[in-house]
Amino acid sequence: MLLAAIVLEIRPNWFGKYTLFKPPLGFLLRALGGIPIDRRSSNNAVEAGIATFQQTDTICLAVPPEGTRRRVDYWKTGFYHIAHGAGVPIVCSFLDYGTRTAGLGPIIQPSGDIHADMKIFQEFYAQMSGRHADFFGPVRVRPGAGKDREETR
């Protein structure tokens, strides 16, 4: 991802577990775009993401929606709720191991209807594959994912 970002002339920021940002590595991780986050509560991560956009003039936040290095049945929705809450678009990006390509895809302005917007992601990523295809889960969110977030705000 970092090599693709350099080629595309993008300086991405990313969330990392807050305990990683202690000395001596904390300074280096922040310099590489890291933003410490306390993930003990999913609301904290979303609220911190929204606050980051509100406090910064220019930011490109890279958030892997699967949120893990193993197969999952549903995407995590924090990236969507951060973008919707901050009023910023989502730019789809990819590293397609099958074609050995990387790049940027459609720009999606979250409508608030996560299930409708998810169809755009599904269509875009349908033909792509990761290095370990068995780790790549389906592009979908849990049923009721949109209602839960709005009810807790």
C-alpha cells in the first residue's frame, strides 16, 4: 500500500492501536501518517475519525474495510460512518494481486443508506483478488448495520 501511495503521490494517514505509539517508535509511526486510536470501543474509533477530519484541513485516511488480516464474513463499517459523519467522500482504492495492478476507483459520497452504497463497492471489487484469495471475504455489511450506528448517535 505504501509503495502504491508513493507512486500515486498520496500521503495516507492510518489508524493504529494507541499502544504502538509509545516511545521509541511513536515518533516514527506518526511521521509515517499514523494516528493513534483506542479501539476498545467502536464508537471511539468512529468519533475519533470524524474529529480528525474536522481538525485537519487536508487528510487522506486509509481504512481497510475488512479490518483484519484474516477472512471475515462482513466488512467493518467504521470507514463508512467516519466518511458520512465527516461529510467527506470515500475513494475506492485497490491492490489487485491477480492483475498486479494498483489504483483508485470510484469516488462515493456516502448517502447514509449503507446498503445501497455498498452495491457500488460490490460492483467495483467484484473482479479483484488479493494475494491470499482465501482471506478475501465477500463485500457486504451485516444486516441492520446502518440502523445501529444512527441509533447510537
